Amino acid sequence: MRKIAVLFASAAILFACSTPTNIVYLQDAGDDEVIQAIKSSPIRLKPMDQISIIVNSREPQIAAMFNLPYFTHRLGEAQSLSGASGNMGASASAQNISGYTVDSEGDIDFPVIGKIRVQGLTRAEAAAHIKDELIRSNQIKDPVVTVEFMNLGFSVLGEVNRPGRYRIDRDEFSVFDAISLAGDLTINAERENLTLVRDYGSDKERFFKIDLTNAASTFGSPAYYLEQGDIIYVTPNPKRRRESTVSANSAFTPSFWISLATAVTSVTSTIVVLLSK
């Protein structure tokens, strides 16, 4: 009886110490293997997106008409500065400059020129389009137009180390970029069952499933490159789901089996002592 109890306790301890499987990304990718990846898809502007637009020229006074003021914060107060400086970097302007919001029709209201349609354009295409409009309207001869994203972001939920909402700061942003910002998946994440939710407008949502352990599934997914507003949900694995009870000690958790083994050992020892008398 004592040997059986000891064996049972040992088995329970081994079960508790077992590690989850399928924790390695891209398990099927071999050395020097070439996998056909989906064509990269730069972010395209949608209604309610916010962008900063900086116009520079050899004629700074004319360019200043098309630049919104930008703000810095000192001692809790906002200071308005001139937006005409040609030395202001694009990253700084994206953080501090007042932005344009794409309206429901896909347009922005640009100074002097008026409505300019930018919906469906990439950042580079929008900059080129605005430049063409400035030249076509004879407003400025040699404009240099810079467009930066301001409010574009995505959300990560579930089994990641830092769930939350993060900013998209470049044209091509992959699911691995998103996972990196969120601090990587936890050990309890179900890597073969990542869900991405994408808004297609008109109250329509589309769901994508990605198996991060499979290279073809990952790089070939239409959701490999993110779009603004995407939501990534990382499913907890069965072990994690079993542990998510009120007491965290259900009949399926290792802690339950260890407790049961300890109790059985104690009872068995007591019975053996009583029988030996």
C-alpha cells in the first residue's frame, strides 16, 4: 500500500512538472527553407484616421500657410509654436503637431486648397497626392510633403505579457511586430490558435486564425500584416483554462492531484500503522 501511494504521489508530481507543448514558433521551418509569404500590404487610410502633414519649401513663409501649429508641454501648460520650421523631424511632428482627421467621406480639409480625398491611400501616396494638389493649384512650386500616422493602433488581449493598445508607427506592421510590443506570448499561450479580428466597416467584422507554430500558416495569412484597429486575441492553452477557477484548484489542475496524493499517502500510512498493531 505504501509503495502504491508513493508511486501515485510521484506520478502526480511528474504530471505537475510537465511542460506545455507547442511553445516554439514556426516549428515546421527547416534550415534554408524558402516559404512563399503573402505580399506586403502598407497601411491605407480610413475614415476617422488622424494624420500629420508637414509642408516644406525653399519659400518657408508660403509653406507655413499649410502647416498646422504644433504644441509642446512645459510645466503642464501647452505652448503653441510655429509649424513653419523646416528643421522639425517627422517623428517629432507626429507626436506634437495638430493633426487632420479623415472625415466619413474619406476627405481632409486642407488649408487654402479645401477638401482633399485621402481614403484608401498609403502614407506615401497621400503625401504625393497632396504635393500634386499644391503644385496644380499654383500655391507653391517646390513642396516637400511629409505625412505621418497619429492615432493608428491595434489591441492585444489574452495570453501576452503586456496586453493593451499599441501604436502603428510604420507602413508595414506584422503580427510578430505586434507580439514583440506586447512582450511576447506567455508560456500558457496557445500558439496554434491566435485570433485576429478586423473591422471591414458597415458593422462587419472578419475573423482570422493564425497558427504561429506553422510557417506557411503564419506568413501566408491575410492577417500577417496588421491594419489600424485590428484586435489580436491569444487563446490560453488547456492547462491555463483548467487553472482559471475561483480557487485555482479544480479537479484537473496539478495542485489538486498533489493535494490528493498527499492525502492518500497520509491515510495509507495511518492504515498501515493501525494494521500493524
